[in-house]
Amino acid sequence: MNSPSSPAPAVVGTIRQVLPSAESAFYVTVTVAIENRTPRPVSVIRYRIEWPGGQKVGPDRTLELGASESRDWNVRVNPDSGNLNALLEQPSAARFVILEVRP
């Protein structure tokens, strides 16, 4: 007997880039590619960026996506979120998790 498969997520995010701050204040900018796979607009209400050594739970602001829209989104991660050096040294270990989406 086959078990039912999970449907593909309707809205997904992938970390594309992790950059150190260009200012004297230490923070990291994470660029996330967000894709709305639905035929209607959605709002990303809550998300989490996690990596070995820390996590950032958002929103700093809600992200609005149009129907079937894809775009890059920059998220500022401050030192109070964890070990930013670990994030910079191992960006491939970081994940973007969408926690709440609303139509």
C-alpha cells in the first residue's frame, strides 16, 4: 500500500547569497529567492533563517508576492540572532523556512 505523498509547497524560498556588512556595524545580509507557485497573490507573514550557530525569525516586514511571482528578498541578520561568522563561513548549511503564508 502506498502512502499519500505531500504536495509541493505553494511558496518556497532558497538562500542565494550571504554577504557581510559593508559598514562598520557587524551584520549579515541574506538574499533569498522567493517563489509563489500559486495563481493568486500571497503574503509571507513569518519565516525563519536557520544555520548551525543561530537562527533569525521574521518578519522585519511582510513580503507581498503577486500571482506566480518570483523575486529576490534581502534580509538583514544582526548578531543577536547567533554566530554570524558561522553563517558567513558555511552559507550552504543555511536554510530558509516559511512558517506562515496568507492569501
